[in-house]
Amino acid sequence: MKCLALIILPLFIVPALLASELGGAVERLEEPTLENAKLVLGELDALIAKGDARTVTLGKKMHRSVKRLFTKEYNVNESRKMAEVREAKAKQFDQNARQWLKPNIHGKVNKLAASAAFRDAKELRRESQWAQEKSSKEWLEEVSDYEKMLGDLQFSKEDEALIILASVLIKVVKETSWVDRPLLKYDGARIQFIRDRATNIDRWLTLAAHAADADELELSYDFYRKAGSESGRFRVGAKLANQLESEGYLGSAVNFWKRLDEVDRANELREVKPKLSHEDYKSLEGAALTRNVAPACVRISTANGQESGFFFKEGGHVVTCKRILLGQDGKMLPVRVTLEDGQSFKAKVLGISEGNDIAALKIACRVHELLPIGDREDLKSGLTLKLFGLAAKDKNVADVIPCTVLSPMESWKNQPTSKLALDASREFRGGPVVDRKGRVMGIFLASKTGSARSLEAGAIHAFLKRL
């Protein structure tokens, strides 16, 4: 009956995003015009005048940020218009200069006048360039300041106001093309994640509690994780780790203790059995495997593009491919790691392999999901695996593609690889290829029609040991 309740319950729960005073005050900005911004500032003034301390504090921050954002957007647009006027004048100077360089009826050219006209045109364009650089710097600072306000709203659980004001920023930045466009912390994918969580949190928490009552601990853990309930996640995760240990799945138990940042407990279990084998991990099928693996996957971004990666160790340690990390000069590019919830972190490169396409990164994220690395000897021809990676640009949740091992060990571009029956996009590069126990058996490198290559588990182990 408990399992039946888990199936029926979602049908009777209609999720809704709860309204708030602050959210209602900025609702007009769903259409972000200057006129609506002025009306919103008036509504925020009214709330500040009569609200409690919390409302006053957040309201003032919102008032300041909205006013400054639209003011700065107006100033940027005015600077752009002035630049367009200067460019029109510069083109006229260019035209005059070319005319003066044409011989007149006496066969003479006016080089002095032409030179002066070209110089005036160049000066006008230089003024526009300086104005654009100045506006870009100020715009980046303004966007950064605005996103700090969004962070305060998220911390205060003002999801409705956060979603509206973050959407405003996305639209305004998109339309302000004359200046440099910053990489937004609150982009469309992150806002969609926050919207989904705000809409479904009560339902997820209810389902988590019912799943726990039905002893469906893995499902309960995932619902608490999705709902952002760290207390629920830890409580059920600890119970699940103890259950796995009692069932003899020490590897799975160690992995869960590490996910909970209980490293000492994980190390205690490793002392019991230092060498873990595939028998020490519990098999996961279908959706259970996806729930276990996908949240540990991340998006890697540099100026060269995007690829996938995954957490392999507690404390923010990520492994991925090295290809997009290097510039044309062979130097490291700035790297960002984006999590499932849309949070983005600057990454430190811990090491890259000289011969293989693999690199290790570290970000300032303490608690997260992670994946164990499997064993080379478990790779067999015909073994069914699954590849996880982030190909979609509008979400940060990993997709999954089934594949089969064609050859467990083949040299490819001087790298020890497994050959797979698989078609995948290049954005999957760096993503984990896992077995049904959630162990990483390879890192996806490249594919062509019908087959692909992954760096095999032994090479991953060897690289990580040298860090």
C-alpha cells in the first residue's frame, strides 16, 4: 500500500509557486520596460515604508538594484546613440577625404585636407572605442552588483522575486549588445532549476517522506536532494549508507559517506576492506542508476567551448578532458564548472596528463554527489554501459545514452581506450561511462558514426594517483 501511495500521491498534488509581497511588487517587470520599472520602484517604496525589518532590508536592495540597472541600461543606450552619430560623421569625413584625393580639373589633389579629414574620422572612432570600453566596464560592475542582490533573494528564499528579477537581467543583457555581455551566474538554465524547485518543493518533500516510510531510501534521498533539504538528504543518506554496509555493499556505502562529507566514516570502511571489487557495489537499474549518476555530472566551460565532467572525489574535485582547457599557445584558459542547479564556479587546474586527454580540477564546493572509478579488469566485450553528459544548452542536468563495449582495450591516438558502440555529441566529451553499479569505466573522448572511444578505467586511476 505504501508503494501504491507513492504512485498515486503526485496525481493529487498541484504544485504552485507561492506568492510573496516582494514578488508581487516586482511582477510588472515580467515586461521589463522603463515605465514598468518606475511603477515597480513606487511599489517597493510603499513596501519599505510599512514592512517589517526583513522586507525593508530586501526591498531597499531590490529598489537600488532595479533603479541602477535601468539607469545604467539607459546610459549605455545613450552612449551607443552618440557613438552612432560619431560614426556617421566619421564616414562623412572619410568620404570627403577620398574626394579630396581625387585630382581636380587642374590635376591636383588636396592631401592636406584629406589627411586632416582621415585624422578627424580616426579621432571620432577612438572616442567611441573609449566610450564603449568605459561603458562595458561599468556594465559588468553593475551586473555583478545586481547578481549579489539576486543571491540575497535566493538566500532569503524569495523565489518569486528572484525568478522575476533574474529574468529581467537576462532580457536586458541580451538587448544591450553594444557593450560586452557578461557570463551570468543566474542564466536561463539556473532560473529554470530554481523555478522547478520552488514549484515542486512541497511535493518533493512529501514524496521523500513517503519514500522513506516505504523503505525506498534511494528514492527518498533523491527527492530530498532535489528539494534542497540538506538535513533530509543527510538523514536518509546516512541511513542508506548503513543499510548498504549491512548488506555487504561496502563500496556503495563508502561512496555515500563521501557524498555526505563524512570522510572519516568512509575511511573506516576502507580500512576494513582496502581493495574494493565490483561485488562491493550494489547494482542499480534504470531510473535508479540515472538518479545516482546524473547529479554528479557537471558542465565545463572555457573560451574554447563546453564539455562534460564529473566529481570523482569529495571537496569539489572534478575530472574531465583536457582538450578545451588549453589555448592555442598551450597555456591554461580560465575554466568554469557549472553544477546541476546552475551554480557556476571558477576552477583551479590540479593537473593534466601529458599523454592522455584527461585533467583534474577543483572548485570551492564542499558537499556534492560523486562517482567511484571502476576496475580495468571488469571491462569485457559485450558489457552494457551508459554514457552521461551535458549536451543541451538550456539545462544543466546530464542526459544518458546506452552503449556497449566492442573492445575493452585498444590503443587510439597513443591512448589506452575502450571501443564502444555509441554515437554522441562532442559536448559529452569528458562525461563518465558507467556500469550498472554506477562505477566509472571510462571517460568519453570522441565518436564517429557507430563507434566511440573512452579513456579506460586503468588510465584514469593511474592519472589520479599522480595528483
